[in-house]
Amino acid sequence: MRSDLQREPLPSEVLDLLARLEADRRAKLEPALTRAVNACGCTSGAVALIAGMVAAIGWWLAERGDRIVMWPEAGIAFGVVLGVTLLAKGAAILTGKLWYAATVRSLRRRLPAAARVVT
């Protein structure tokens, strides 16, 4: 996740919507929205990288026979581990962005139109 200095703040429209919520609901929703708008997928990518490395090492130990190095297989394993890591990172970013958009859309629908600020 980005450091606090690099975090993108919530847009003013979203802050206005949150200001109209009950205090306990806002206290739960605001940090989650901030995390979602700043989603970077670091944790998911790291978990996928470790899981991919463990799986690749396990596969290498099971398949190597009497060979120590299997260069073609090492290249395939590297590609698969890299692909899984990037896929997990991208999926986490996409999930965060989609959840953020759906939550903001829900807030817009839930709040009365007269209470909205037109900008």
C-alpha cells in the first residue's frame, strides 16, 4: 500500500456523501473507501509470489529426477510465478476500484436528492 504521504485523498463529493451518514457508519466506511481508492495490490501480489515460489519449488523437487537443473522448466516456472503474481496484484486493484465505485454509487442512491450538494 502507498505510504501516507502518497495516498490519494477521497474526492470532495465522496466526503460530502460520508458527512451525511451516521457517525458509526462513516467511521467504518471512510477508511475502507480510502484503502479502496488507493488499492495497490501489494499484499495479494506478495502472497501470490510466495505461493507461486513454494509451488514451483515443490514441482521442481517432485519432477527433477536425478537432474539438478532443469533450465526449460525453470523458465516455465519463472513465467508462471510472475504471471500469477501480476494477476493477483491486478485482481486486487480491480476489486478495490470496483468496490469503491459500487459503494459510492450506492451512497448516491441511498441519500435523498435534496440533500446532495450540486458541484
